[in-house]
Amino acid sequence: MNLHKPTFNVNKLRKTVLEMAYAGSTVHIGCAFSIIELLAVLYRNHLNYPNNDPESKMRDYLVLSKGHGVMAQYACMRELGWLKDNSFTEYFSNGSELKGLSDSLISGLEVTSGTLGHGFSVGVGMSLGAKLAGTNQKTYALVGDGEINEGAIWEGALFASHHELKNFMVIIDENGFQAMGTTKEVLNLNSIKNKFESFGFETITIDGHDEECIDQAINKLWSSSSNMPKAVVAKTIKGKGVSFMENNNEWHYTRLNEHTYNSALAEIEKGEQ
Amino acid sequence: MRDAFSKCLVSLAKSDAKVLLLTGDHGYSLFDEFRKECPEQYINAGIAEQNMVGMAAGLARVGYRPFVYGLSAFIPLRVIEQIKIDIAHDKLPVVLIGDGAGFVYSHLGASHQATEDIACCRAIPNLSIFSPADRFELESCMIMSYESKGPVYLRLGKADRGDVHSKNLELKIGNLVPIKTNKSNDISFITTGSLVKSVMNIALENFPNSSVWSSPFIKPFENKQIVDICKRSQVLIVIEEHSIYGGLGSVVSEIISEFSPIRLLRIGVQDRFSQYCGTYDYLLEEHGLDELSLIKKIKQFIESI
């Protein structure tokens, strides 16, 4: 039971990510920081969990296909009272449940991901199931821009469009980086918006760190009379919120030390004031 | 056998609206009746197997009972990671049907032949593997797949070799089914799927003091029955239309080496692809799995010990 109404304050969420990354001496901090605002807005204003139950049959589905950003989702789930505090302080300790990538054994995480291009299709299946059952449940699939290198994404995009899964929304975290470099250097995606539009998705490009803008885009897409699936291309900054992590791809795989942890924490706390 | 498959699928779908058939643009006339009887439960996912299997996981998550159909060269081979992560990891009740296993597509070459599918699936936790030999085993396997709480890979090989049983069966999961029993039991044959009929034929005509067991279940597999058979046999011979690596022969050898060592001959596809094309019977011959080659290999083995 969650006694405090969650605010999903983005500074607080980033602080949680930072604390758990430091506690667990883990990587993928940049991947989590780029989707903080997206997740905050989804949980705050859009995702429907009747009775705050992550397993409610009538819930909306949030599929974190880019499993590498899972710390951002853990931070939101903590606000909802779905995770205990010691899951964060003991992150990555032997025998602990929360893993470094999304894992569906955790109530509140819909899919096991991290191997990329999987969650999107599972989300398409869930959305198809909701359509066949005649419910109005929404499905959100959050994918990385690097992730859409995977061919399975485009198989799923064809299907969602062909079957007019109007309650399916893909959100692309376009932070411009993948593991080994920029998306431009590794495998150029050119216009992601044009690609999804050409697959039949109703698509909007936004600043993925502007909470109001995210909220408006999602509302606008859901209020559309079109039967087509939706896509939000969110322009984001990998490592957003900590100056020395922003657009520095080393924070895909660098671990915090005492110095970087304190510096990052100080920056986030400064933002809170 | 294909008729039985189609009828059984239609009957399951008619009795449970949650049953969905997903096909990767395969099946042709096999699904005519299904499409006619249950059009709302039929989904052609296109030539996009990875997405199809991921979607099946999503559908199972929200309460549906997907039967995913493809050729065994694609389901499970092409989508082994989706099966592992999206389906098996969460024990989702998805039935994966791999049709045309072995050398059924004998003229089409290696891309459409599957003799490594069991090996690929066996090490995936929570995934059962069924390999029926005739329409009676198939029907039982279909119903058991539907009733299963977890995922099943249903391997369908050459379907027109004729029945090996004469009536409906009550199969017990993990257990062998006797085809031919014999008191003296010098040789015990254990075989599965498409080759059960051939083994039955050669045992009846050439090896009177033998017993023959069909193995419709590759996983789970009851160890004790093999140990019991070993106690009553001089030699064990496993015959399958699958690689000698990782298939039924491996299952049996793992058990006997641990619990009850006796001499074992594994007959299957050697570690190679088909070199030539031709009829199904021609391909069996190329791989030494036709009846004459089997008899020769068995006799050589018996003489060598």
C-alpha cells in the first residue's frame, strides 16, 4: 500500500538511480537518465493501475523494451510503493532480486529485456490481446534508438500498423548513442519519425526532457481519431541531469566512484533547490 | 496425421475462444478448415517469425492460448532467443509447432530441413518437447500441449508414414509407449516421430527378439523407464531423424551412462547437412536412415559386440 502520493519528481528519481547505481557499482546510468522524464510523465499522468496494483488485469501495459534503462523504472516503482527501500541500498548484492536489466519476474516489469528488439513485439501482442478482448487498455513500448537497429522492431511495426492497433504507442528514446558510439557513426537511422510514419504510425517528435511537452504529445496522440498505432520520437540527452555524463557515452558502462558519485549527487541536489 | 492435426486444432479453438492460431505465412490448405470455422482466432503474422513469437508471448501474458505454427527450420530455429526469453523464462503457455521436421522438405535443401531443432530446444528451461509418431500420438500431444501450464515445442515430422498404434492412447507425460514387446528382449529399440514406423517394420521382420518403444516426449523424460529397459536388454538402439548430437540418442545416453550402463547404438543424422536433393526416401537413404541401411547398421553393431 502506498501511503504517500507519488510525485515522480525527476530530480528525486535521478537521485534514486544514482544512489542505487553507486550501491550496486553498476553501469547503464546514462541509459536510465535519458528516460527519466518520459517515465515520470507516463506514471504520473497516463498509466492506469487500478488499486495501484501492478498486476491488475485491467492495467495499462508499459513495456521497457530498452531494458538497460531499468533503474529509471525501479525509481518510479519505488515511488509507487512497489519496491522496498532495501532493494535499492542492497542493489546487486548476492541473492537480490533487482537485476541490471528489466526482468519480468519483478512485479511491475512486464518483460524480460536487454536483449534488444524483444519487448516491442511482446507489447504488440499485449495490445493485440486487449483489442481482441475489446478493452481500452493502452500499451506503451519504450525503445532505445540503438535498439531499433533490430529487425524484429520493424516486423512488429508492420504488424501493429496492418492490424490498426490504435492503443499501441511506441516511445523512442532518441539519445543519439548506442553502446559503441553515436547512432550516426554506428548505423545511421536518419529520420526515425519518417520511418515510423512510413510504417503507418501517427508520429510526433518532442523534447524528451520537457515534461509538459511529453504530456501534451501523448494526450494529442490518444485523442486522435485515427485507428493507427502511435509513435513518440523523444529527443533526449544520454546522461541527462549530470553535466559530466551528458552526451558522454562512457556513462553507458562506467561505474561511479566516491568522487563522481558525490559530484553527480551535488549537481542533482542543486537542481532540486 | 495432418488431418488429425487440423481437426484437433479446430476442435480446441471451438471449445476455447482464447485459443489463437498464429502462422508465419505458412500452412496453406492445412488451415482451410480453421479459417472457415474460427476466422477470428486465425492470425497470419506475415513472414516475420521473431515478431510472431514475441507477440505470442504478449498474448499469453494477457490470457490467450497461442498456437504458433511454422516450419521447424524457423520455429524454433530462427526464434530460439524469443522462445528462451519471451516465453520460456516466464513459463508462458505457448504451443510452438514446428512442421516438416527432419528431411520432409527433401527437395528444398538445408534451409528448410531441421535436424538440430531438438538439440536447440532441450537446454531451454521450462520448455517441453513433444514428438508424436502418428495421428494417435499427435492427438494426445495436442491435448497435452493445450493443457500444459508451460510452453511446448511440438515437433511434426513426415506425416504420411502410416499409423503405429491402432487406437486412441492415454499418454503419460515423459513416458515411452510400447510398440512391440518381447519377453527375451535382446535388443530394445527406442525411437521417435517419423522413424517409429520404419523401426517397427524392421524389428518385426528382422529382429524378432526385440522390443520397440516410441518416445513422444523428449522432455520431460522419465529416467526410470530407461533404467528398467536396460535391465532387461542386452543392447539399446536409439533411432531418430535428428542429429546424433543433442536429440533422443543423447537423452538416452545421458541416462544410461549415469544410471545403468549397457551398450548403446545411436542412429541419427551425422554431423552434416544434406548434400543432394531428391525424394524424402532418397534423403533418408543419403543419411543412412532408410530401412535397409538401418538393418545393416544394427547387424554390424550386434556382430561387433
